[in-house]
Amino acid sequence: MLENLWSNRIPCAAVLLFALGFSTLLLHPNLIKKIIGLNIMDTAAYLFLTSLGYIPGRLAPIIVNGDTDPSHYVNPLPAGLVLTGIVVSVSVTALMLALTIRLYDRYHTLDLDKIYMMARQEQGELQ
Amino acid sequence: MKKKKSKFSQALRKWDEGSFDLTDALPEEQIAAPLPEQPYDWQLERPVVRLEQGEISMYRRLYPIFATVLATVMILFLFAAMIALPHTGSTQTPTLNELTDRYVADGMRETGAVNVVAGVILDYRAFDTLGESHVLYSAAIAVLMLLLSLGGVSMEPDPRERLITETDPILRSTAKLIVPLLVVFGVYNICNGHLGPGGGFSGGAIIGAGLILYSLAFGFERLERLLNFKSYRVIVVVALCFYSLAKCYSFYCGANHLESFISPGTPGRIFSAGLILPLNVAVGAVVACTMYGFYSVFKRGRI
């Protein structure tokens, strides 16, 4: 079992990164830190996908000298998936930062607990 | 009917100019009850807050416990999955199946791209990449919608900060040196995407970084002669439409077994690999403009 963990040490590092990001996302009250945590989780997913496609001793999937033997190249599919993930994470990060700017403009704080309390009080006043 | 239509077109024109106020569209009685303008000062209003704070403190005490338990359970599950996974670098993994074998073995002959990843994402799975470009564009539109109306005082950068960044000799001379290299390297990356490492996304991001550095060193006004909101819209919409129409044509031909005039060409040449080079250029234009657009919107509230 431990031998298995050692031979899978790169995916294990990805899991540790994921844990770091996930606990930041859950436990930190600051909105910017939450966004950073989500980005760390994204990075962990990319590391995991890349480690699935990697095979030591093989070339990057760019055909050299017309050699099209599949056993000479690493898996090209995870690279494409990671590319998709990077673009989506950039878009999501930009959207979250814009929403954070709007929230800060209204409540003048980035602390989610304070924002939550102020929003509840505003709701109570309106009713 | 005529009057109503003219009112609608007037609103549409105002919306296009960016001066459309959402309250214009609301019925009268909803405008009558305005939202509280000032942010609520929660520390001054003790009697109301104390009850709320009791509720919040309960929530605050329980939330970290639940969050820690949830995170720990999830991490333990993930580590259990790690034990069951095949070894990293093993050639017997289920991800290395006949699909990837086919991509490598026949990819160069079928798509004409020497870089197999470019062939996969811009030919076999081009629909996926089209969706990606649209995700990026929709995110840019959403950020614009959220921050354009904010406008005015709070988004304008501090004049002192502008004075510092836009007259800094180190920044200016570094930018003079680096920006042309960045743009040339980005164009090389885009045009070389089917022959080696690179492609529209990375090249576009490099060009976007060059544009951001230029506007940081020399001010937005000088870059606006090249790239303002109007040209941004034109570039992005033309690139996305070209991508969609080109892929429509190739899907139509492929599905109906028609002869397509797009040929893979000689692998290894710059003008080869059929649609991959023009699609890379389109994607690169979208990514470069969107990266600069994000920066500009976040910095000063408009493109």
C-alpha cells in the first residue's frame, strides 16, 4: 500500500495541493483568499491530469522524422484537457473577481461574514 | 405600436452607447421604493445586531468544525483512490487506450499537423475548442456588464499612481525593449502551433501580456489608437464567427461525405494542416484581446 503511494507520488502531491486549496476555500473568510484557494484546486487538477498522461522515457507528442509509432510518445489527450481547464479557470477567476469588486463597492469589506450580516440586516429593513 | 417600437429602439441605442439605466425599464411603483444607498453601519446599531450576532456566533463556532470534517473526509477518499490507481508512468493504464494510439498513429496523415495535441484540439475536437473560446468571450461580456455600470469615481485609478507608473524610466525602457519581443514571440507561437509547442491560447496570452505591459508603461490613451472598445468588438466577433463558419463547413462536408477543398497539405510546412493555422490565428486574436480587456476593465472600468 505504501509502495503504491510512493509510486503515485505526483498524484499524491496533486491531492495535497487540492486539500490546501479546498481548506482555504472553506475556512478563510476573505473573498480574495477564497478565489486563490479555488485557483490552487484548479492547479491540482491539472497536475493530476498531466501525471496520468506522462510516461518516462517517451517523447512529447510532436511527430519527429515521420515516426508515428504510438509507443514512442506520451499520451496527447490529457494535454488537450488541461488546456480546456486553464481557459475555463481564467474565465471563472475573472468573473469571480468582478463580482468581488461589486461586493466591495457596496459593503466596503471583503470579509464574507460581515457581508452576510449586512445583507441580512438590509433584508430585514426592507420587509 | 409605432410609438412603442421607437421607444424600444431608443432604449436599444442607449444600451449600445452604454448610457442605459436599468431603472428606466422598471415600472413606476418599483422606482418609488429605492434601495438603501449607504452601506449599513452594523457596529453602531447595537440592539438589532446583538440578536444577529448570537445567531452568527453559533454559525461561526460550528462552521469550521464541519468544514474541517468535510475536507478531511474528502482528502481521505482521494488518498484511498490514489492507492487503487495504476502506477504513474505505467504503460498499462486505461487512459492509454486505442483512441490515443489512433491519434498518434494517424493524426499527422489525417490532419496534417505535426503537433498531435494541436491536431486533437483543433481538428478532432474542434467543437470543444469553439466552446472554450465562447466561454472566454462570455466571461469578458459578464465582467464588462458587472463593472461598466460601476464607472465613474471609484474605478478611475489614482492620479498619483498613474504619474508614478507612466513616467517611471525603468518601466518605460524595459517595456520598450520587451514589448516588441513579446508580440513577435506571440505571433511565432500562434503561427507555429501546428508544427511544435505553442498554439492560439499560449500565443494569445503572450501577446495579451505584451499589450498589458505597454498600457502600464505608456498609458491606455496611446494603446487606444490601436485597440479601443469598437475594434475589440470587431476583432473578437469576426474571429468567433470565422471559427464557427469554418468548422460548420468542415463538419458539413465530413458528415455528408462531400469533397472538401481543405486538404492536410504537406506536414511540416507553415501553410499546411488545413484549418488548424487559421483557427489558431482566430483563437489567438480572441485570447489576446480578452486578456487585455480583462486588465483594462479591472483597472479603469472600461475597455
